[in-house]
Amino acid sequence: MKKIFLYSLFTLILSSCSEHSDYDVTKFTGEFRFYRGIGEFFECKSRIKYYIADAGIYSDLKEAYEELGLEEKDDAYIKIKGYLRDEKNPMEGIDPSTVFVPVEIIKLDKSRGCERIIQQGH
């Protein structure tokens, strides 16, 4: 919990930087996984999967996910601030597409997911 607070504090400082000023940073809810060197974000509302751009707080998000101790390919429920960006130079082996840029972790929880959250109406 303390680490997530520190990540949030760090990301507040980061979000005030001009790196993200040209984008509409909003809150998203979904499932996150890091598998084979690629971060994936599945947004609950739109039911769309996005790859995570190596930008913003990518490294902090990866570290927070790894600290959860999940099995390979397991998803973690996440509330996060970020934005969608068209990727002009995608990662090797991935076609150009829209990617998700994480800016601030709000909540990361290994015991919840999109289906459960939809059923509960939260």
C-alpha cells in the first residue's frame, strides 16, 4: 500500500510535466497484465485490449504488477489514469495501432476483474 502511495505521488509530479499536456488524461478501469515483455490493458467499458506504451509510468506499472506475485498470464484489476495515443513506431512484431499511456495508478488489485466489477455495478 505504501508503495502504491509513493507511485501515485511520483506520478502526480510526472503528470504535471509537459510530456502529457497534448493529451486528454482520463480515468480508466480494466485488467492489466505483463507477459513476454509486453504490457496489455483490457478496458472494461469498451471491451478493447490495448498494448501499453513504453512511456509515462510504464516501468512503475510493470514493477507494481510484478510485486503482486501473480502467475504468468494472470490479470490484475486496475484503476488508472492515462490516455490513448496512436503509435507511429510500434514495438517489434506489433502492427501500428492505438496504445495506452499510463500516467497514474489509482488502484491495482489481484482479486478483482472486469466481469466481477460489471456484475457488481461499480
